[in-house]
Amino acid sequence: MVAKERRVAVVTGSSTGIGFETCLLFARSGIRTYATMRNLVKADIIKNIAEKEKLPLMVIQMDVDKDDSVVRAFKEICNDDKRGITIDILVNNAGFGLFGALEDQPIDDIKKQFETNLFGAIRTIQQVLPVMRNQRRGTIVNISSLAGYVGFPASSVYNSTKFALEGLSESLSYEIEPYGISVVLIEPGVINTNFVKNIIMPDNTLSISSYLFSSSSPPSESLTMAAASSSSSATIGSAKYSDNSKSNRESKYANVIEKFLSHYYPAMRNAPDPKEVAKVILESIEASVVSSRQGTNNNFFKYPVGEDAKLYADAKRKMSDSELHSFIAKRILS
Ligand SMILES: NC(=O)c1ccc[n+]([C@@H]2O[C@H](COP(=O)([O-])OP(=O)(O)OC[C@H]3O[C@@H](n4cnc5c(N)ncnc54)[C@H](OP(=O)(O)O)[C@@H]3O)[C@@H](O)[C@H]2O)c1
């Protein structure tokens, strides 16, 4: 087993939230940590903390949507350590949510959601596998969600990216087991990060969403986020929101969306801190390393995080498909 202070980790989407906290926890535990992010303008906070605490943490630019960015980042990481190329841990964390009714989603936005949440993880896994195979050890941690094992209304696209990530992880674990590599799925419920503010919605859902977001947020959480990339959708925190409620441009699914968001947004208020997720990620890696050392023949692990994630995981285990469907409809739509 490699001592913690000799281990190397790469984390995607480290500018905020779960990725940010995971990088700090890793580095404070002595793991040499590459905090990757797509926009280096956001690097100052983590860099300042690392400098002040003398942490083994380096910031590297990586946009997981882009082949060349991912390849270049891994090259930089592999050339950085004079002791030779090793990467013990990869955390695929970069992601965002595209919510709303499927019929309303522009296909380009759906592709963009898959580009980041699924293909982003595939790109980094393809880069890290040759390194992990050579060293015959490693842990790949994929940040899934409770939406990776239970379908929710108004979430079909986000749900499908996380279900896909779960299927990929489960299947991949068999291929890489002979090389001593483990796969961990982290399945958080609602966590208090910028995730909700960064959600993208179709244009015809924005007014409902912005209204419900504002009424469930503390006054300091004003609507200040940047407009989204596509012309037909925007982040819910965006100042650009059309007051099209009750017009014929309003979604035909407004009722379901409103019910879902009325349940979802307020949950953020008392949601766990991303530090809780970071702790579970670190524990899950220790457990996977111990398991692989003991030769238990198990290299695939799942960790729901938060009371909501545990409740739904339990419901999924114990209920039939139709019972689960009614359970979710009753909790969220009635
Ligand atoms: N918060 C929750 O309730 C929750 C629940 C379950 C699962 N998750 C999952 O947890 C992960 C982290 O989310 P979070 O809650 O920490 O939200 P967050 O604070 O919004 O963080 C998301 C991170 O992903 C980065 N990112 C987005 N697209 C990227 C790209 N193309 N390349 C590189 N980085 C990119 C963001 O960078 P920028 O700062 O540049 O935008 C940011 O650093 C996501 O995969 C999410 O699906 C979150």
C-alpha cells in the first residue's frame, strides 16, 4: 500500500463545491492533489489556502468537455512529478444539472449535459487508465447522485447522465479488476453548493423556476449568475428571465415542474455541506485500498451521502418498481 503522502490525486471541477472541498481534504491528508478547473480565474481561493497551509496542491486547467484540454492537463500532471508518473486517485466531479420537461429541452442542451456529466468522465478515465494499469493500482471515483439510481420528474436529462455514469462504472469495474483498479460511485442527495444556482432550464420554464428559487433562498442569494450558453435556456440564477408565465410559451408541463421544484429548492436550505461529501470520498478510497490489499475480489463500491440519498436507496432496495414509482409521485407531486 502506498503511503498517503506519496499518493497522487486528480480532481475535476475543483473551483467550487464538492470538488473544491475534496481537493482541500485530500491535500490536508498529505495526498499530492491536482485540483483541475476549466476557468483559472476561479483558482485564487484554493491557491491562497494551499499556499498559506503549505499544502501539496497544484491547480491545472482542464475543461472536461474538450479532448485537447483533457489530454494536455494529464500530460502536464504526468510530467510534473520528478519521481515518475503515478496517479492513484481520479475523482470525476465536474458536472451540472439540466432540468425541466424533456419535450422542452433543445437537443443541443441535452448533448451539452452529456458532454460534461458523462463524456467528461469518459475522457479522464481513458487518460488515467494506462497510468493506473502500469502501476497496477488506483481508484476511480465517479460523482454520481441519488439521481443516478432513482428517476425524478422534470429531471430526465440529468437523471439519464447519472444513470449512464452508474452503468459505465459498474461495467468498467470488471474490466479493470485484474489490474488492481477500483471504481467508487458517490451518490449524494441534495448538497449545499452552487449546483442549484447553476442549473440550466428551458426558457419556457424559467419564470416558474426563478420565482420558486427566489422564494426559497435567503435574501443574500440574489439572481446574479451569468446567462447560459444557449439562446433557448438559461441558468435559474440568471438575470435574463422572461416573464412568460401564463402565456402560450409556458411549458405544457408547468404543473409537474412547479411541484418538483417546490420540493427541490427548499431542500437546499438544510442540505449537508460539501465537506460531508469530501469526507465520504476520502473514506471510500481508504476502504477500496484496504479491500484491494485483502484481495477480496470486490472492486466496485457505492456510497449514498445524506439522509435523502439513503432514504431513496433504501426505498429502491425494498420496493417493487411500481411501489417506488408511487412512493416518488406521492412525495413529490401530490
Ligand atoms: N449539489 C448537489 O445537490 C449534488 C447532488 C448530487 C450530485 N451532485 C454532483 O456533484 C458534482 C459537483 O457538483 P457541486 O454540487 O459541487 O456543484 P458546483 O458547486 O456547481 O460545482 C460544479 C463544478 O463542476 C465544474 N464544471 C462544470 N462543467 C465543467 C467542465 N466542462 N469542465 C470542468 N469543470 C466543469 C464547475 O466549474 P465552473 O466553476 O467553471 O462552473 C464547478 O467547479 C456534479 O457532478 C453534480 O452532478 C451534486
